[in-house]
Amino acid sequence: MKKDKLTVYWAPHSTPTDEGIGNWNMLYEDPDTLFKYWTQHEIKEEKEASMIQCPAFANISRNTYVFNCPIDFSFAFNAQSTLGHQIELTPLTKEYVSAFIPRNQTMHTGPNMELAMRLHMFAEEPLEIMLTGPYLHKTEYTKYGVLTSGQFDIGRWFRPINCEIQLFGQNGEIHFKKNEPLFYVKFLTDKKIELKRFELTEEIDTYARKCIGAKNIYGLRNPLSFYYNKFGKTRTRDIVLKKIKENLI
């Protein structure tokens, strides 16, 4: 009989060796589904069918998880040059989530910034995920930039999920609000997802870092399928899964 449940392990990217960041596990609450969020807003007495009763909406929202911003904070940015090290990113609030410019500017619309809030996810079997901006919420930060979205298989590859934002304009401000979503993670499966949290140890983190750096060994233009194949044939997948299960919370 085919299993109707799929286990996904997840952890904040927060280890004691993160330079300038430290262990900030306390910034990451367990996520809820998009379906649960909208259920809270349904008018129970209304006899008309609501959007959460629509099968099409249920299909996209039940396996879409919402990861929220932990605090209020703001940044100013100024890109007088396209060179990453010359693009200024300045906090405007006393408390803030660390952020940085990850690369030289590559788009005419403005530079990129990345928040130091990353996730790690790994699945028991092949499972594609899609990272998107919070398109079914009203959020402050999306007035000033758009989340860089993407898709990959978290059962066949192990790398951080980044919160990178393509900014609008060469200079300006961006504001983040507490408890507003930063991004969604959509699991592309009909199976029920069971999330299990683990602690990201320094050892487990080394495997993710090597996945990121694999292009420096194998070349820059290989498709994801090439890396998936290497990840499996070298038994790295088996090692990562074993280490994660040893560090479940």
C-alpha cells in the first residue's frame, strides 16, 4: 500500500559557528499551513461557500507552510555602484535581523539583499519544494522588493533555503513587520506532510556547505540532476539522513 504521509525534517540555519550571527534558534517558530491561516478568518455563520472550501484552494494551501518574520525592523539601501561591496545596506532600527548584499547587482530593477534567516529541509524520499513570496498575505516588505523564488528536490539534495530579496530601486528603504510572512514553502505532493524539527549541528552544516560549493569542484553549468546523482551515488544522502535522525528534537 502506498504511504499517504511523507516526513520532512527541518531546522533553522543557526549554529554556534555562524560568523556575526551566532545561534539564533529562538527566532524560528514552528510554521503553520496557509490553509490554517485562512481558516481563522472564515465567517462561520456565512452560508455562502468560502475560498477555503474550494478544492482548488485546498490543494495549494494544505501543503504550503508559512514562515513569519520574528520582529519589526528596517534597512536603508544605496546602490551607487553595481559592485556588491560598494552597495550600502544600513539598519534603521535598534533591533534587526542581520542582512547583507550577496553579490554584485545583476538586475536593472535594483540590488539584492539577503536576510540571515535560512532553513534546512530534508525529506525521506524525493520531494520537490517551491519557495515563493507571501502572495496570499498582505505584507509590508513586498512594497519594496520581491522574494527570489525557486524549486528543488529536498530528498535528493541538501542546501539552505535562503531569504533573498530583489529590491526595487537603486536606493530607498525596506520595512519588515513582526508576524508577517517572509516566505512560503510549498511541498509539491498530494501526500500529507509531517514536519519534524532537528537541531542543525556543525557537522550536519558541513554537508550543506559542501553542496553549495559543489560547483567549484564539478563546474558551474551542471543541471540539478547531475548533483542529485552525485549526492546519491556517494552515499551523502544516507549520511545526512542518519545524522538528522540522531538530532531530532
